[in-house]
Amino acid sequence: MELIESARFYRALSLPFRKWRGCAALMALALAACGTVPLTPPPEDPPIFQRIDARVGVVYASAARTPVLVNPIMRIEVGKASVARFEQVFASMFTQPVELPDWPPWRESSTGLDGVIVLEQTDAELLLTDTANRDHDFVRIAYRVCLYEPGGIEIRCWTASAQQRHQRRFTESLKDCVIQEIEITMREAIARFMMEAENDSALKDWSARISRQRTSP
């Protein structure tokens, strides 16, 4: 239930008519010149999650950190924004998250950990409206997250994605619409990952094993 509440939390924040977020986004966009456009930072309060009592290494692979969406009027660092959100997600999942470098290989520095979770990939796709044909803007965000034993044996990998389509009116700001749709899609994909992880038998078995190890004499 806690994870479902967390997913609802992320979805609620992504609703386009949340006034305080809408005002913040519009102010940021009004100040942004053509070039890199920042996405809204993640909420200050972390998502609700029934934490697993485990010391887990956290790795953000280059393929997850670096993706950027580029079009003629703006540059959006989707990978960087995704990492900021997953930092909160992993902090809500485990009692002791420990960030590890992507290089040298984390398997060389995972001693003393109960596991290692890796944001392995961020995929982002943006197709803008052809206003002449009244097509829809299209945004797709996908993540691959894997949990490993400290030695590198895979426990489970999850692939979660979400997409949005929006038919932009001629009077709507391109930046406003695109940023909003990317943020909605990002939060939806993260919420799907969290729900999948919550119901995953491999994660539950690993958590139970860690708990037994901690309580055994």
C-alpha cells in the first residue's frame, strides 16, 4: 500500500493544473532563454515507501545520466533530471543507500553491501506537432533499473515506460507544453517502476533473506 501511495503521490504532482507547480514552471520558462531548459526539481518531500532495511549501493550509469532531448529551440537534460528523481526513490526504498561511482566498476567496491541497485538506462523520445497536419506532440520516457547481489549476480531488472500525446493549440507555448508533458511522462514511468518493484517476488525474497541475516545469531 505504501508504494501505491507513492505512485499516487507522483501522479498527483504531475497533474497539469496544480497551480503552485504551474506557476513555478511558467516563471522558470519565462526566465529561460533558448538553450538548455531546466525541468522542475523533484518535490522536497520524498515519496512514501516501506523501506527495506538494507545497505544498498546506488549506481547511475552513463546511459542513464547523459540523455538529452534537443530540438531547434531548446535542450532538455532528461538524464540529469531523472537521476535527481531516482535519488529520492532509492532513498525511500532502502534504509542505507550508498552512492557508488559508475567507474571504476562498482563490483570492485561493493564489499559490505547487501545489494546494488543500478539505474542502467534512460530512454527519451520527443516528436513535436506538425501544426499543418494537426498531429500530436509525443513524449516517451523509459527506464531500466536492475538490482544485483554485491558480487554482480542479477536479482531482478525492471523496465518501466510511459508516454503522452498532446495536440497543442496554436495559442499554446511550445516550451510550456513540452516541459509539462516531459515531467508528467517522467513521473508516470517512475511510478510504474515503483509499483512493479513493490509486487516483485524476487525483491520480496531478497528483502526477507536480508532480514533473516540481520536477525540470525
